[in-house]
Amino acid sequence: MATQERAAAHLNAGEVDAFVDTLFAVDALDHDPAPGQGPGREGFRAFFHTLTEAFPDAQLAPEVTVADDEHISFAYTLNGHHTGTFQGVEPTGNRVEVRGVQIGRFVDGRIVERWGSTDELGILQQIGAAPVNPEGDEPTLITQVKTALTPGS
């Protein structure tokens, strides 16, 4: 878990290359790549550069971490301000906050396989690129999940 914590500190400091080099093996396999993401460490590098160019103040906050002998899984919150182009959407200045989950299989201290998902629809909704509630009469699924997970609701 120390590698994961060091890597998150690099990302939160805007040190994308150090983040990627710390966390991913050269030939890491991503079972759930982002749209247009290439293979291996360089695919992760390109993706995270794109993400941090769109959200330069991006912060990754692990919420829950579970580990066994070779896997680390964590739920996280990602937030930042949209000040660069993201998936073709010009900067809006909007602040986004989304959740995600990742499972990494580690060998020699680096991820060799990754599974996971970040709420990309939530990002697009928060930057105005996707409707939040097209029907207008019921909360979106995202709102329903947030409400269900909020203590005391």
C-alpha cells in the first residue's frame, strides 16, 4: 500500500510522470482503459497527462482500501476544476467531484493489471457536456447513490 500512497501523493502534487513510473509496470494491462488510452505504462502516462491538463488541480482522495497478498483495491474521490479541454469539451471552470474504484494486481511493487472505473458520466454532467437529469422529475442515478451513501439520509 506504500506504493499506492506515494503514487497518489505524486498525482496530487501534479507530478504525473513520477506518479505513473511509481505505480505502473512498463507492460501493465488495463482491463478498463479510458477512451483512446493506449497500452502499458505509456498509455497510463498519456491518459493522466490528458486528465491533469484538463483538471490541473486534480486531487485523488482514497476513501476505502482493501488489500490481499497481491491486490490493492480502493474506492476514491477525484475532484478538480475544469480549466483545460476534456474529451473535446472546452474549459468551463466548473469544479467536478466524482467517485471511482480500482483494483490493482501488484508484482514487485507495481501494478501489472488494473480493473476499475471512474464516473466519467458524472464528469461530463458536471462540466455541462451531458444532461444531469433529462426527465426532470426524478433524481439521477448518481444523486440517488450519493444520497444512499450519505450518513443520516
